[in-house]
Amino acid sequence: MRSAPTILHLDMDAFYASAEQAAKPSLRGKAVVVGGLGPRGVVATASYEARKFGVHSAMPMGQARRLAPNAAYLVPRFGLYREISEQVMGLLRELSPLVEPLSLDEAFVDLEAGGVADSAESARAVGERLRADIRAVTGLSGSVGLAASKMLAKIASEEAKPDGLRLIAPGTERALLGPMSVRTLPGVGPATGDHLRRAGILTVAEIAEAGEDELVRLLGKAHGGSLYAMALARDERPVVAERESKSVSVEDTYDVDIHDRVRVRAEVARLAERCVQRLRAAGHSGRTIVLKVRRFDFSTLTRSETLRGPTDDPGVVQEAAARLLEAVDTTGGVRLLGVGVTGLTDYTQEDLFAQAQAEAQAQTAGVEGVSLVKGEVAGPVGPEPETERVAEPVVPAERRWTAGHDVRHAEYGHGWVQGSGLGRVTVRFETPLSAPGRVKTFRTDDPDLEPAEPLPLVAAPVSEPPARPVVG
């Protein structure tokens, strides 16, 4: 372990909920819950105001509504969150080449590798500057932990929340960890915690006192040994720079089980198209198509098929996903469907040649699509007429007004959806830079109302005008 606290852990505060509060002036200082709003939805993030009522992430949304009935309940806007995350990660990469993202809102940084800190004083200065930069760029707050190891840096950031900085000085780690619950240590979940509790071990100090042999007897060699080392504040794990994505996938959970096989096929085709859109946006193609099906009894099945070469062709991915679906029994109902692509590669010229050859084979065979598996020509892959009819929603997708999402009205300007139902949609008209706005209700088919992209959370910096030349 290092002799200086130069491992930084950043954790954005209540990230999704804070982003929504920054975007919606009327929600600032109020309880906000972000997550799936259907009967099976779960909480993704709760604002600190909502947490006072006992609402927390991973809680069933129905339970959250009972605890905080007056909170604002919003559907996530992952596009916005990803944009903010990219801004934050960009600031981290300015500090060091070794940045290890754990999620959209959390990352480790090796400050020493970036040459920006080699002591407690310099590390603290970097942390404070980072917090200020994040607020200036995104309008949001993040908590920073600084320590000589990843484990301690993460513990420090948790203690710094919300909107703070905590530095654990080398030499003080054991005293800090001792009275903490065993659940503080990485890898100690509910099951391991209960196992230790039954052995009379409740704190980190008691883990150290029990000794390595006892921990190995209780938990096994690997787990027991690593837990004992962490109780002694030993953590040699390095910060590992971000690796490229190994897969791209999308999935949907349905409020009501899907029993209609035709609709299941249509959903798989739609998910395959969304997956390809994400694949192309990342500049990748892939060889292996994966189908995920969670059935009515919570059993989850995955099926995969590897193509001859990488592709980002939606027809090819849809066809492969459809073939995989034929091998899955869905008669009891489906709770969740997902389509993914693995075996990723950068989009190369060889991919273009492979697809051109596939198209030529399709034209020669007189079919709409080609299977790239074993080089065999497949039958038509376009949707069957009845599938096309069932898949076409009665209300166009762009007229489904989702709570919390952005809209624009021809007369009233930018706003966001507070709720919809019974042919009506309620909109609050405000922007991140305005005062709390007024509320109006419209028909869901109002031609003056349309979906909109999120607005920046902070004002763009004003560039200084060029200096006037001095006239002699």
C-alpha cells in the first residue's frame, strides 16, 4: 500500500435524482425518486430529501410510493446521464491516465500516475479543485475520498457524502476501520455478514482479532484470507484503466407478462434494432448474438449464436435473434426480453466486404436476408404481415408522454412531463436556468406538443470579446 493518499474515489451525489433536480427548478429541495414506474419497477436513485422517508435504491417502487407518497416519481433519462458522466470522466482523465470507472457516476483515479499529487496536501488540493470543476461543468455535486488504497478511498467518499471530501491519512487506517461494521468491507454482503454475526464478529476490529485461520475456517481460504487482509487495511488492488466494452445489449422488463407469441417476436425484433443502434453509436460490430428471456416463473434463459463475421446490420441481428427465440418456450408468459451483441470489434473494411457479399448472395437467392452462420442462405427475414400489424402501436411511440421527459410546445416553449393518462398530458414549463414554471394540461395528440432533447444544466461560458486594437 502507498505511503501517500493518492488514490481518489469520486461518487456523484444521488446522481440521477440530482440531475433531475438540476434540470427542473420546481423539484429542487424536494423528494425525487427515479426508476421504473410500473408495478414491477424499482428505485434507481432517490434524492436525499426522499431518503429521509426511508426510500433507497433497489427498493420496489410500490414500497417507495407508500413511504413517500408526495415525492416526484420520474422515469430515468439515461441519455442525459451518460452525457453528464462523459463530462465528469473527461475531468478525471485530465488528472491521470489511470481512471477506473465503476458506473456512470463513480470512478477511481490514480493521482500519482498522473503526476498531480504525491502528498496529503497536494492530493487534497486536487480533490477540492475536482469538486469545483464538476460543479462548474455539470451543476452537480460529487463526494471525494482520498486514501492510500481503493478500499479506503471508497470508504472515505462514503463518509464525505453529500458534497464533501474526506482524506484518510496513512497510519490512521486501522483506528478508523476498527469500530466500523463488517458490512463496510468490500465483499461482505448480507449472507457473509450474517455468517460473521453468528460467529460473534460484528466489527472490523473483531475480524482482525479473530485471526486469519478463523476467517479461513468460516469463509474459505480465498474469501477469508482477503477479508482478514482488508481488516488490517491491506489492499493492493491497482487502479485499472477503463477497458473497452465487451458487449452491447438492451433489455426491457414488462409490467404485465407477455403471452402472445406474435408480440414476443415483435418485441425481440424491436430490441434487436435498438441494440444495433447502440452498437453503431459505439463504432463497433460484433459476431455473437445473444437472446435473454426471463419467464413468468423468474427462470432466465440465454441463447447465443456466433456468426461467420462481425456485423452491425439490423436485419442480420434481428434474424439471428428470431432464430434463437424459436428455441425458447414462452407459453407461460415472459417478464423480460433482451438482445445483445458480443465479440465486439471496431468497424473495419472487412466488415463492409462481408456485408456486400451477403447482400449479393441474398439478391442471387431472391430472398430478403442472409444468415451468416455456416454460410447458409436463410429464408425471408422481414416481419410477417401479422407481426407487422401487431407490432404497430395504436398510439405512435413519440406520443407516449413519459413522466420526467422533455417536451416542447409551439407556444409555451420547453417543459417536462409531470404525468399523463386518460388522453391528457400535464406539462410543467421550465428550464434548468429558469424559475419554477407553470403547469398546463393538453390532449395527448396536441399537434403543438412534441418530444424534445434535454437542455444543458449550466449556462455556456461567455467568451470574452476580442480586444480592440490600440489606435495610435
